[in-house]
Amino acid sequence: MKTASICAIGDEILIGQIVDTNSSHISRALGSIGVRVKQISSIGDDRATIMTHLDNLLRNNDIVMVTGGLGPTKDDITKEALATLSGAKGYYRSEAQMEVIESILSRRGIAMLDTNRAQADVPDTARVIVNKLGTAPIMEFFFDEGGKYGHPRLLYSMPGVPYETINALPDVMEAIKSHFEMDGILHRTICTFGLAESVLAKTIEAWETALPEYLHLAYLPNALYGVRLRLSLYGAGEPGRKEAMDNAISELYTLLGNYIYGEGEDTLQTVIPRLLQAPPAAAYQETISVAESCTGGLVSNLITGVAGSSEYYKGSVTSYANEVKMNLLNVPEEILEKYGAVSKECAEAMARGVATLLDTDWSVATTGIAGPGGGSEAKPVGTCWIAAAHRNPFTGTTEVVSRMVKSASASREVNMQRFASNALNLLRLMMQQKLL
Amino acid sequence: MKTASICAIGDEILIGQIVDTNSSHISRALGSIGVRVKQISSIGDDRATIMTHLDNLLRNNDIVMVTGGLGPTKDDITKEALATLSGAKGYYRSEAQMEVIESILSRRGIAMLDTNRAQADVPDTARVIVNKLGTAPIMEFFFDEGGKYGHPRLLYSMPGVPYETINALPDVMEAIKSHFEMDGILHRTICTFGLAESVLAKTIEAWETALPEYLHLAYLPNALYGVRLRLSLYGAGEPGRKEAMDNAISELYTLLGNYIYGEGEDTLQTVIPRLLQAPPAAAYQETISVAESCTGGLVSNLITGVAGSSEYYKGSVTSYANEVKMNLLNVPEEILEKYGAVSKECAEAMARGVATLLDTDWSVATTGIAGPGGGSEAKPVGTCWIAAAHRNPFTGTTEVVSRMVKSASASREVNMQRFASNALNLLRLMMQQKLL
């Protein structure tokens, strides 16, 4: 299996000013063609450090991906370091990249400067892959097995701007495949919700222990989307391995049942719309509304984060004050007096109330204590009641389900995230008719 | 100046499933106590790699910060590697961490398993700094100058969960200062909103060029809180330097005026409540409400993210569907027909409507196109109208201000963040009577 390391160059990463997201995109692209990433690193804009670090990476990896350090300003010295490292005798101008630079500058109404022109100049040891969205070309350096590293090595220098890198990755992956024969690697991710990481691990312990050595499992927990289980298959080309992976995943579905809500990049908010009745299968598009107290708009924000959500999402009421719960959501004053705002009764009344107010088929509600202040012995910080409601289209009656959620985080933000994701999960389970 | 390297451990980072944001928080914390970060790296959950890599980092840095690789599941082998690396002879149980584990599990209603208990066990070479928000303790390993590295070395192993790491960083920085003498360094951060980074840089170019060499400026841009300017003073003990820093900041206030909304960790949503009339200075507590369309709950979520916001925040309406704008927020149908939902008129009507509906003194509204789909030539993706309203307590009349916001991101999330922060900024400026 070919190995790679990724290196992001820039002082702004080291001082914590920006987060390196490029490496993550590059990793996924490499994984998809069967290259194993051994290391990701970030170093500063220092010539000696760049030289030493890249030289070291080339000794230990088949492929080195460099990102950043290529802008028009003077702190960008990567290109010069790469020229030295690859033994270049001079530079040549990439006419193809020059055309892109001219077109970008003219569209922005900026006059061409020497620093702009210089961006199209590359060491004579480099092959250019045109950066169609930016001014800095992608450079490929190939060291053959007769060269200084004794084995074939590939180095790609990519721009620091994320969308330029994302756009160029397919071309770069094709280039890698033209140099190296690839082994197969496959990943599948199963999205679960409702079991804490440790409980989940216990539940699937025997299954995990029985996995063959070429199948590797990783737990990826998150307050917003639960625990994702990622199964990686190495040597996917070997006979029987893909089938073994499929079998392992079938067993996982049997073991975990309704705790599984999706695969891959699924989230509760992307899965829910697929469960709604909608044309052409159904006569009309079902709709959703939200009533929030302690989550303060987060449930609504998660739902509307999905492009196209305006098709099925009508809106929400954040009823932070009790008077809003009563006046807008029609929560009876007696409920607030007898049970309090953080109660099963209030959550259910809120879910019914918002569905009526916004005239939707489904609704979900939250009412709890996110902390750090507030709470009582009976209802400590981290307690939340959630409810989901469904209007039966045939009988016209509304069914409501509710649950108590306990979150133990000292972080207000994390508590809000747990309450919100649990509310969405309750709605998901109700839609799958797993609760009624 | 002491140097550090940060190492994030986890296969999930290497395959690009999650982005390492912890290192960025750790970098900033180290910078704040005067430690220079030389390298950030991510490696996989592989025992041999962890050993070799950390050993190498300890040879070349005063301080090594490790994050991740400490969860309760068996893919986490960092602790064992650290035990070997530090020459531990056995493990001991941290009772203080055990108490936190018990309390977290009992609050979540989860039974204690052996894997949970094992998290409190640490190598006998480690000192524990309690992780108050999670189950994995922070471990400190100190190698004295008589030890294997020939110089004093510090290694901290921190959790992979970002909020646990963020919460523990102040304790860890104190621990570092107890081992190493630090050069004097002082930071002050000025929070600005309303000028793009490049425009801001141009505006303060002469001021920045005139800064003495011991004052260093960094730009920290963010779609949610604008651009923070961090001024770092090196050699803070030298005579006259603190005064020079104060003078430089006074000049910055003169240059930037109302573009400055706060200092340090201030955000628009933490500044706004301080601008409200409230007891004991005023006779009553002013209140806020929110009406959102394209931001889908984000403005409300930002406001309620502030602990204690229930004192002044009544709630919000997310009117994703036009019928909700009309029925609940009282936006006249003629406005939607004549100007469309994304218009000055609609934003102003929404701000008025929600203030009336929820009976609040102040309100803010958003209506726009977050993309990636939708939009037209006249109103492309990234266009948003925002409005803020204030009910004059003496005359009873409501004043409304509005602005158009343009965001050019291809990311729906970033566009929503820019719209939301601009709306909060408009409310802030109106409260400061800088707009009327």
C-alpha cells in the first residue's frame, strides 16, 4: 500500500490563527484512491525548516502533499525551497497558468503586477497542473528510483486556499494513479444515535473482537450526530474481503437495530426529510415545525442547515419566556404552575402547540436547563424534556411522544447540542414508527 | 523562548473524517504564555508510530502537547505508549478523576463499566490534572535534565474532545509556568466588526508599520465575530513597553471608532446585553426578540448561547415559509408580492412584527438567500436584508433600521454566519445610538 504525508505550510496555522482544513480534504481524496496517510503536519514559513521537513517526509513516504506557502507575498518561500530540493537549474513560465492569472485579474479589475506574473514561473523540475480557480499553479515533482531517495517519490505542491485545493484534487489524484499502481482500501461509516460510546463498545465487543485483521474499526463520537462507526477494509482487492466487510456490516445492523440511523456523512437532519411523505410517492409534501426553549434555536438551525429544507420546513418558535410558551404555543398556564416549564407535560404541549400554530404534520419540542446556572435537585442542570408530535392524516388526531434527556456536560453549548440531537432522534424514531 | 510541538493522535484525522481544531486552541494558549509553536502534527492510532514520533518531538522541543487517543474504546493506545516512553513501572488510579467519571455517568444514568474505571488509571510517572468535563484525565510527564533527553522536558496528554481541552487549557498553562520560567508576554485583543480583513489592514496600515518591534499584531478573522486584532507585547518587563502598548491601543480606538465593539473574548451576543437598560440603573429590564428566515435559528441560538440570556431574551420566530411571515409576524402580503421575501421592506416588517408579537423593546430580523441553490440575477445567493427595531419607551413609536448584507461564500453555513453576525452588529450599533 502506498503511503503519504501531508504538510501544511504557514505561520498563521502555528499561532492558531487559522485551522488547517485543507489536509482533511487531501486525506479523504488520498484514501479514496487507496493511499494510506501516515502523518499530517503543519510547519512555519521558514526556508530551512521547509527544506529539512520535506526532505525527511520524502525519505519516509511514497507521496508528499504540500499545501500553502504559495501566495504572492514575501513570506511565501515554498517554491524556492522546492526548486533547491529537486535540484532545479532554473525556472520556466507556465503559459497555461498565465492565462488563468490574466483572466482572474481582469475579472477583478486588477492590473497585472510582476508579483502576479512570477506566480506562473515554476522550477524546471516541476510539471504544472493548472489551478483553474487561483493564481498559484499546482506543481508535481517526480523523483525516480535512480534519484536521491532510491525509490520513486511524488511531491505535489498545492495552494493554501481551500476551494482551489478541493477543485484541483481530482486532477491530482489522476496524476498519482498515472505514476503508481494502487492497492484497494474501502471505508464504510455507520451512523448510530442513542448509545454512549462506552455502552456501544460493550454492545458490539464480541463482534469487534471477531473482526479479521484486515478490517479496522474506529469510534467517532459527537454531541450533534451521535457515534459514527467507521469500518476500514485493507487490501480490498484480495478475494473474499469485500464480502467479509458486507457480512460484518450486516451483523452490525442486526446488533444495533434502530440505534443505526444512516451511513457515511448522514446526520439526523439529513435523514429526517427522507422519511417524510412526499411526491411523487405520496399525494403531498409533509412538513415540520419546531418549538424550542433551552436549545434556543439550535434545532431549527440544524434543520435549515440542510440545503433545500424550505421544501418541508415551515419554521419555529423559540419560546424562551414562559409568556411566549403560553401566548404563542398555547401551553396551559396550569401546566407551567403544576409541573413547571421543564416537564413532560410542557414539552408535549409545546410540540402540539407549534404544529397547530404553523400547521405542520410533524413537530418537535425541547424544554430544559442548559446551565451552567439554574436547575434544582429534582431537575438539575442537564435535564431536558423533548417531545415529538404527528398529526394522523386519516383521523386528524395528533399523537405525541416524549422522553427525558440527561446531559452531564459543564458546557452550556454541549448540553444544548445533546438536547437538540436527542430531539431530532426522537422525531426520526417516531417517523420510522419505532416508538408508537 | 521556550518551544513546543503539538501532536494530535487519531486515525480519524488522517483519513480526513474530522478536522483537528484542538491544535489551534492549544497554539493560541501557548502563544499567550510566550511559548513558540514549531510544529503541529497528526499521526495515527499506532503504538510504534506514537512512540517514535513523541520521542522525536521530545528531543527537539521543550514542551510536547498531545491531544486525542484517550477514549474508553480499545483503539486508544496513547496511554500505554506514554507509560513506556516515560519508563513507568505500573499504574495508579486517580481518585479525583474517578469522582468526575462517577458523577458524569450517574448524571447520564449510565452504569459504570471496567472500561470507564480504567480511564482513571494513569502511569506512575504521570501527574494528573483533573479533566472536569470528561472521563479521560489530563496527564503531565516531566523529564528532568538528568533524564533521557538531557534537558528538562514537559509532555501533556490532553483529551481529544475540543471543549474538554479548551476547559483544561488554563490549568495546563499554569502547570507549564510552574516548571519553566517564561519571558514576559502580554496580549490584548480588540474586537472589530464591519470591515473586511483587507480593508481593515489598509485602514490601520500606517499605524501598524509604526509599531515598535516588540509589539506584534495578528489578524483573527471569523464569520461570527468579525476580525479580532491581537496585539502581543514581548519583553513586558522592560521599562516603557506597557505604556507604549496602551498608547498604541488608544490610537487604534481613534482610528477604528464604532468598528470596535469589545475586547478579549467579547462577541456581539455578549456585548448586546450590556447595552440594554436594566435595573438598578434603569426602572426595568429591556428585552429582545428575533425574527429569522434565512439564518434559520442561528441568531437566536447565538443569543441563547450566553448564560443568563433568559433575563432579557424572550424568544424568536423562524419564519421559513412565507405564510409564517404573514400569519405570525404580520408581514403584509403586498410586501411579499411587490418586493419579495428578500427585501428591505420584508426585513423591516419582520422586525416590527416579532417585537409586537413577543412584546419586546428591541428586535432584529434576517431574510436572505444562503444558497447554494436559489437566488436570481437581481438577488443572487449571498444577499440578505437585515433589520433592527426599537420601541421608544416615551413616545411608544417604533424605529427601524435596515441594511443589505452581501456574502460571497460558496458555503451555506458561512453565509448564514455572516448574515447572523451582521444582524447582531446592526442591533449593537442601533443600541449605541450610532445609527439613528
